Amino acid sequence: VVHNPGSNLLLGSGIAPVARMRRAGVCVALGTDSGSGGRASVLEQARLATLLTHLTDPDADRWLTARHALAM
């Protein structure tokens, strides 16, 4: 699965359950595309991916870390 958090936010297409997918063994990569609002920085996408897990899981122990995002 390729996660494009900036594009998802810009398009209002929802928040992918990335941490849950990773725990289930799904290989998740970060990507950028034209829907990222002109921000093609993969580091910005990693930052967004980590912050968005704060909204999808109330347990901070399961949030995506910077290390996880960079590995993606």
C-alpha cells in the first residue's frame, strides 16, 4: 500500500489506518503525488503520516513513530 497523506488531506479522502495496517503485516510505503498540494517532500509526508495516527488510534503506544515513517 502506498500512503499519500498530503494528498488524502487535500482531497478530503480520509485518513488511512496506517499503524493498524502495519501491525497486520501490510507493507506500507510513503508517496507523494500531484494531489499533495505541490509538496513533493517525502519528509513532509512522513511528518503528516506520524501526526495522522494520533487521530486514528487513542493509544499513544500504537502511534506511528518518526522511525517507522522513515522506514516506510
